Amino acid sequence: SDPSGPMKLASSLLAARVAAERGGDASAAGDCLSQAPPGRDLLTTPEPRFHVLGAKSYGRASSFLLAIGHKQVQGVVALLAEALLPKPSM
């Protein structure tokens, strides 16, 4: 498993901000409305079935939106369903 845990999301957020700043669009770097929700893989941690969601997943970044939190919860519920629900037999 990846030892970075929640650091994957923080790294992704930082990379998006740096890319926007380097692209000459400083306003987009701080625009929380232009962000895409993180993928499910960015929400996993080394601890099985433990995920950091919501504003805490963004650390000190102030760009968290409740809509992003809802997407995070949907992604993690899907991950847990895949891992814990029995596979249908064919």
C-alpha cells in the first residue's frame, strides 16, 4: 500500500494550484469553484477502510466546498461497497 495516505490529495491540490499559477491564471489557482472532485484513489490511506473526508481532507486549504465533500462521500461509499458487498454469482 502507498504510505503517503492523505498526502496524495494534498499533493494533488498543490499540483493543480501550481499548474494554474504557472499557466498565468493566478485567479484560477485560488478559485475553489473551478476544482474537480478528487478521485477515489486520492482518498485512500494505508489503513484499510479508513478515509479522511470533508474539510479535514483539505488540511489548511480554504478551497473546500460542501459539494466536493458530497462527491468524496459518494466515492468512498462506492469503494466500500466494492470491497465489502458480495459479488453477484452468474
